[in-house]
Amino acid sequence: MFKLRELKKEDISQINMWRNDKDLISCLGASYRYINTDVDNQWYDNYMKSRNNTVRCSIVNTEEEDIVLGLVSLTGISSINQSAEFHIMIGDSENRGKGIGSYATIEMLKHAFYNLNLNRIELSVLESNTRAVNLYEKVGFKKEGLQIRSTYKNGEFVNTIIMALLKDDFVQNYIN
């Protein structure tokens, strides 16, 4: 039904539309900014130059690989610490709540632990994004801390939860 594939230059126009969607960005840790396609093309070019410490995958439908449903990434990959930071974005609102995020999260974690030999994946999530927090807890992430009023969103400071998942904990739940 879904699959991950490496981000392509052709995906940038769709991702740029999402990055300019105020409702979507309000759920994520990033600040809303007007981003033109040239900026996102540079972002893509920078990704291509940093593939040794970053993995960015488009989430696509298996029947229509050109239709991008979301983006899932591992950034800041450290081979010494065997760690990375996890990010996910399901673009269009009609695609949320359909299992796409669960699928992409589990597949990227499998890639991180089984192919990249990482030991720890961490993330930060807005405390108000309960759908994401529930997903992360469901796949085994544990809360490690709360950053009080750490992120400025829509005119106010909000809390951010820090979560992490270790390989051993993941393997206990997903042996495939």
C-alpha cells in the first residue's frame, strides 16, 4: 500500500506546498515561514551533499510512486554515537489518520537499526501534538524530558517533549 523511497528533486514542489501550509506547520516544531521553491531546491541540494549523515525518504503509494504522501527523515546521523534525530510530516490533511505515519515510522526505524546500525533515535514533538505523541509511544519511544515554553508557535511559547527509542527496545517489538 505504501513504501519509502529516497527523496527526489521532483518531490520538491509538493514539499514546498506543505512547508507553506500554516495548519500543517502549526503541528510541527518548525516556525512558519514563507518558503519559495528556490529555497527548497537549495535544501534538496544540501541534502544531496550530506547523505553521509542524513536520510530523507518520500512516503509514496505503491501504485502511484509519483504521488508523495509525506516525508520521513533521519538527520544528524552520528556513526560514533550510533544515533540520529527522527522527523516525519504527512502532507495533506486527508492522508492523516490512515496509518501512513505508523508505516513510515516503523520502516524508517527498521532502516536505522538494521541497515545503518544505529542504537538510538531521538525526536522532539510539540506537547499539543497528541496524535504524534501517541504514534511515537505506540512504536516504543519513551519520554525523556519536557522543555517548558521552548518553542514559539502562533504567538505563544509552547512545551516540547523529548523522546527516544533504543534499538534493543525496538527489536523486542518488531522482529522482522
